[in-house]
Amino acid sequence: MTRERASIDKERKRTMVDKSTPTLKIERANVVEGEIVRFTSKGPPVADYTDKILIYDYHDHQLRNLIKEENFLKDDKNNYIKNSKDEFVAELDTSGLAAGNYRATYQLDAERDARESGDDNSVKFHVSSASVGSSDVTLHRTASYPTEDQALWTTIRNSTTAICFDRYRRFVDLVFHGHQVSLDPTRFSFNIYGPSSYPLLKWATQAFLTLQCGLRQLTKPTVAYNEFLDKERLLNLKEEARRMGRPLVGINELKGQLEQYIGNNGILPYLDRIISAMLAVGPDDKTNVEDESQVLFYHDVLKHRATQPSLIELIWSYWHEEGMMAQTMNAIALRFQNQRSGPNDPLAELEIDPLRPLNNMIWGFVQDKYNQLSVSRRAAEYDHQYGLRLVGRAVPELQSADSRSKFIEAFHNLLYRTSIFYREDADTTVIADAFPLLNALKDVHLLLAEGAHNQYGDLPWTARSEMLSQQWMLARPEMREFLRGRHMVPYQEDWMGAVDAMKKLQGWTDTTISHFHELAVDGERVLLSIRFGNWSDLNLSEDNARNWARYWKPEIQRYLYGYQAVTGVDLMNEVTDTREAEVRYLQPSALLQRRLLSQSRQPAALAATPRRQAIQAPAASGYAALPRPQQSSRVSRMRAIKYEQGE
């Protein structure tokens, strides 16, 4: 009886397999060796059977290349991803396959021969050899092979988005409302009032940066933070697929690429090269080391610093400082201490009541002034890392020991080469050359590496922490009551209206803070991809540079436009004169000062323009009297207090 029941169950299972056998399709039947072949199927793999897609060559010999259940694309919740036709997608890497015809067959049950399946379960495709030295000109954009560093760029975008102001503001609000945020196991209600409110804000800011920024943001998300703020992942898979030029991309695929790129030791190739040269030993080679403590130092200290790099770039703080954000907070702190900035102080009516927490925050901000970074220290580090200088009364004349004087030229040359590549890449009748991009990326990478010493490890972190705290205070409702800005302007973040309103009151630059903010965010992402990329590797090809340009095209295009809106210099124009080259490589602070002077001259020029005189009434003799020549009157100049950059 038991044997008969087992036979019936086996036959029933076979019948179910035959009825539920999915239809197999292929997206592209002709591919080049090394490309990805995508198969689609109406039915997903069944866990009860050994499901796979078998690959046969033109001799009908089965190959070792199998597409198993794990080859089907999944999302971050381990669910199968479907395309627009409600079909499941599987991938096959054709690297190593010889040129010729192949056949793929879907098999659900290993006990049944796959070659006995129907035609609906088999598809044919052709693999062409990747020709060397010749390319066909078609009406399609030049194809590019996937590179291992693409997952690093995804991690950079994910990490920089995780430390944006909106998420930081929600984090701080949760801390002040007494919620538990993964650091303290007890539910302690923090008080936003009192003289200790600003030190608590500093602690919350540092905790936020510690939890959110870093290389592990993609592979090891902070569950405790997402538990209170949002359940969804920051990563947009559709956006990543569009940037990489793929129809679909899964979170498991991105994780696998990142783990393959950083290796088993979890260290970026660029940092691994530095540490290996420092110790003259590889991660797994201890034979050439005489002192055993040197190996322990490598595995304990340097490995921790190398596996957890802070993805923070100081150029974010530089552009916000040029946008007068720090100067806005300093002017408010000066008025808070009952000090005038001039005879006609525009902040004379600023009164912050003690009933709301902003009063205590500004008190703590003023008291903690000696523990904060001074503008001279930030200016010196801007010069050390990027060769960028601040201009203003509060900035003393720098006596820099080391300055990246070639960075502006190299970085702007890279942006110019990238704009040329975009124009050529958009033309489907030509093949865009990416080798000039690769050489320009190497130059910028080496310059950034030269400036990564001394204060590089701590000053960008501290500057980011202080400026985030200032943004939080500028976004408070108490601040918007006085510096409300223009209500109809669609600011990206709540603190921007206060900065633009302050610039209007003080007569500073009339360029909106939105352009400076875009330069800060986009410039940080682009420079992080150059700094931590292994661009000094001689084995890199133009595919790496081509993929880099295509992936970061939105950020680079926004940076080019923002730089033109702020300084008036178009980095995409071709340089035909030496004077144009001098303007392109001029300091941004000098260009901003030049625009500020031209802005201040416009009201004086309008006031000095003589008015057209009216013809007088005719005299008694009947003749029209000519107007008398009017004496030139001097235009009274109003004394104004200058708030220059860096003050």
C-alpha cells in the first residue's frame, strides 16, 4: 500500500511539473563574447525541484555553464524581480564562451532529460567573438563592458544620500523627543531646553555621522536607524540600472560586485595598494616581515581604518562656506550677544525669545566657539587639499606650507574632457574616445592623494558635523519668523531660505544658495569616486573611464551648470585664447569677488544716469526756450558695511 501511494505521488508530481513548465524566452539572440545574456520566463523556479537552465553548444554537448535558481534577479527582500511583461529574469555571463551557436533549455526536474522538453522551453542564441582593432559604426551608442568599480560608485551615492540634511534632521528630532537610537539601551528622555542642549546636538550629530557614513552602507545597513526613520532602502534600483545601462539590476548583484571589488579582506584596492607599500608586505604574506608586531599592527589598526573609510569630502564644506552659510550663523551669533555689525545693522530687530529651544541652542553655540574650527583653519585645509582659497577680512593671509596649486587646472580640465565625451557619446555616428578621460582621472586622483595627509582624516568630519548643526538651527521655526525668505521659492532643504534672506539683508552676493548646495553635493560625489577609485592601476582600460563618465553624468552636468551660475565661467567652452584659460583656472573666490563688485556697481550706475529733462513752456515772445544746462550733481554714496567671504 505504501509503495502504491508513493508511486501515485510521484506521478502526480510529474504531472504538475509538466503542466507548470514555464515558457523560456531570450531578450537578445545575438551577443558578443563577454556580454550578459538575459533569459525571461513566465514561471519562477520551484524550490521542490533542482531547477536550472542547461546550455548546449552546436554539437549538442552540455556545457558547465548552468543558470540555477540563484541566477534569477532578486530585490533586497529576496523576492524575484519581474520585467514590464510580468516575466522573471535570469542572467548568463558569456565570458569565455567560444563564438558559435548555443541552445538554452529550461529544466524543472533533474530526473527528466532536458532535451525531451518542448520547443517552448528551448531558445537559441549566437555568440560572436569580440573583435580587436576594429569597430562597426552603427546608430547605437558605443557599448561598454561592465567594470568591477561600478558597485563602489553605487555605495558612494548611497552613503552621501544617507547623511543628507533631511535624514539628519529627522534623526535629531527623534533624539530630542526621547526615542532610543541604537546607542543607549535605556530610553532616556533628552531635554532640548537648558544650556546643555547644544552639546547634546553636537553628540547627536557625531552619532548620526558615525552610523551613516562609510563604505559599509550598502552591504551592512544600519537597521536601528531605519527602524525609526524609514523602512525602505535608500538605494533606487531603477536609477542604478539606468546609470549602468542595464535593463534591470538586483541588490544581490550589487552586493556581489562590491564584495568582489573589495576582496576578502574588505579593503578598497587603492587603500590596499597604499598599505602594502607602507609595510612592504601583502595581506596574506608574512614571510618578508622581520618584526611580528608589524603584521599585528597591519591586521588590527590599519585594517580597521582601511575597511571603514569615511566617505566625506571637504569640498562640501567649501562650497557651503562660499555660499555664506557659515557667515549667516556668525552674524546671528554676533547680534545674539548684543553687538552691532555697523551703524545700520540689518539685524537690529532680531529678538529670539527664551521660551523656545533656539535661544538655548545659540547660547551653547556661542559658548562653544573656542572648540569649533576657525575660518583660518578651514581655509588652510582648503588650500592643502584642493588649492582653493577664501577671500575676506576674517581670513588672514595664508602662509601655506603645502598647496595643491595644480588641482583647479586638473579638475577643470577633467570636467572639460568629460563634456567633450558627452557630446561625442550622444552622437551615434562616432565612437567617443575615453582615453583622455582616463588620463585626466589619473591626474586628479594623484593630486587628491597628495593632499590626504595631516588633518585630512579629522577636519572634514569635524567641519561637516559643525555645519550640519548650523543648518539644523537655521531651519528652526523661530529662525524662519525673522529670516523667512521667499515662500514661493522651492528650496531643496529648509535652512536655505534663511541664508538667502540674510544675504539680501546684508547686501552679499545675490546668487541663491541652491547653486552652492548643488556644487557641494555633486562635487563631493565626483571627488569621492576619484579619490577612492584605483585610477593609478596600469591595467585599467577606457571602459573604466567610459563607465565612470556615464554613471556620474547627472552630477557632472549639474556641477558644470552650477559653476557657471555662481562664477559666470562656462567650463564646457573650448579655450581659444590664453586669457580665457586664465579665467577658467582662476580661484572661484576671486570670481565671486568680481561678481560681487559688479553687483554693487549696478545701483550706483543707475543712480548716476542723468534723467531726460522736460521741454519748458514757451516764453512770452512766442519762442520755445531751450532748457538750461544742469550742473552735474554728485551722487551721494551710502556707507555700507562689507561682509566679505570668510567673515
